[in-house]
Amino acid sequence: MKVCIVGGGHIGTTLTCYIKKTHPQYQVCLYTRRPQNFLDEIKCNDIESNESYIVRPDVISDNPSFSAKDADIVFIALPHFAVEKAFSDIAPFVSSNAMIGVIPGGGGCEFFFKKYFSDKQTLFGFQRVPFTAKLHEYGKETNLKSWKPFSVVGTLQNGRIDKVCEMIESCGLKTRQATNYLEIALTPTNPILHTSRTFELFGSYKRDHKFKEKSKFYVGWSDKASKTMLSMDMELHCLLDAISGLDTSAIRPLSEHYESPTVEAMTAKINTIATFQSVYAPMKQIEDYYVADTSSRMFTEDFPWGLAVIRSYFDYFDIPAPTMDIVLSWFANYMGLEWYKDGHFIGSDLKKTGVIQNYGISTVKELLSVYNQ
């Protein structure tokens, strides 16, 4: 089998190492825009098993005709704003019945998949990343920190879910099947988790505010962030209740996912998750002070390609999302963008985001038909 991983970041590099180590007979190729920064051999430190190993991927290239040629399965581990370009790059080269996966699978990629791939090719997505990982040194060494017990996986073509999960498990990743791709697209992971904390950290300040020190992102998480997160999650589940004809039971409330039914319990939980402890807030140093780093994925990914995408579903069902509107309005003002016009989520700058109105979806019937394939 030929496996292509797209993206040389934390997840992409670590997944490349893991699959090559556990399945040395597979051809494992990494498609990255910076191959010159990679060694031929990459070290992976599996923290849980206290094991380190070195692998040599078969291909590390920025040329998709090498790294994606005849790939049977592709794992795309990129920010969502980069997924469409990845689709365009690899589409001419992958196998005629290739399975193309996005980790995690939100950001609206289901709306432009058919623009690049045939009916024989399959889109799948993960609800969440299968493990946490952190690069020790880009292109050279990575740390695999913790595995999820399983990954919930959904396909755009519902009848192919068995085959897709079988293929993924043949790469060593444990899966659980979602009923449809909507259960992937609307999973409240980073789009709600990250935006709640970013709003807490920067919501009371102007963009050029000078901070005396660089904060941790999760350590110091307060009840304010928990209230925002749980409120937005509740709004999402009001939306899910209004969607008829599609099973969305695989989208668990965040209070269940984190086993924290109250605001106070959630605050305590987030502050004590071991893999969260070393994560810093999106801030950059200038001389002897810090400012918000608006080039980080907390800003460029989680708002325009995360929360804004989730919020865009609400208008089809005429359901309010007041907390999401507060958070998104703050972000738009903070970044100098027009996302709201006369109080409605219809601003001109939404054209630069992943909101589903950008893909010509006009009615509820058209929207739901995307997930009934």
C-alpha cells in the first residue's frame, strides 16, 4: 500500500514516523512545502511507551508527482485554509479510487471535494486528531505524547465507511464509525475550545496591547472561558436538535467529552490536562513586552475556518447563536474585518472564510443533501 501524508507539522511528521515504523512494508511518503528542512531519517519519541525510533520515509518532497503518485490513502494534516490547495495539488496523481482524509475533518472541505476528485474517490475526516504531538526540531525529531483510545471517522460517501475504516486501521489507527460526515464537520473541537480561551485572553484589549509576560494557553483557564465554551457548545446542540433526517449522536457535548458537567468542573479539568500544560498563548515578544500573535493558527484557523464555519449553519435553520455572535463580532472588530452587517452574519469579508454560503448552498434541502450521499 502507498500512503501519502500531507503536511510536515506536528501531526503530519509524527504520523509519517508511526506508519513507517509499524508498517515498514508500506511505501510512506511525506508531501511538505519545506523538504529541504528534513533529514532523510526522522526520530520519533513515543512518550507513553518510553520508546524512541528512527524511520526513513520513502519520499519527502514538495513535488506531488513524487509524494502523492498512485497513493491509496492520503492523510492531510494541514490548517483548513490550506486544504483546498492540497486537494488541487494531489488530485492529478493519487490512485483512481484513493481515500482522501482530513485530520480533523472540519473547515468545509466537503463542499469542494468534488471539484477535484472523481466519484470513485472518497473523502473521510477525523473528528479529532488521533494523538497529540509536538515537534522537537522541525524535520528532524518529534514527540508523540498521547493516543486517543480511538478516532471517530466519517465519510462523505456514507456507503464506504466500512472500507475506509478498514484501510485506516490497516495503518495502525483505531477507529469508530460516524454515521455521516456532518458528525465530523460540526464536532466542537478547536473551533469552540480555542476561540473561548482566545476571547478571554485578548477580548478586553486592543490589538496593540502590551502584555508584560507570555501566558500559558490552558494553564490559567478561568470560569469565564468555561462559560463561553459551554454556552457556544449548547448553542451548537440546539442546532443539532433542529436537523432532522441525519443522525448527529456522535457529536458529544463538551461537558461529556471532558467529563465536567459544571463551569467550575470544566475550569479545573482544562487546567489539569497533562498534554495541555506546555502550550503557550498566541503571543510574540517585541523588545521587553508581548503582543497578540495574530499570525498563529489560533487566529488564522480557529475563527475563519472553525467557529465561523459552524456559525454559518445556523442561518439555514433560523436558529440564534448569541454567544457565537459575541465572540465572532469581537474577532472581526479586533482584526478589522466586516463579518457582520446591520447585526447579521453577512459581512463582505466572510468571502475569505470557510462559511458554507460561499459554496452556493441556498436551502436546507441543498445543505442536507451534501451529507446524504
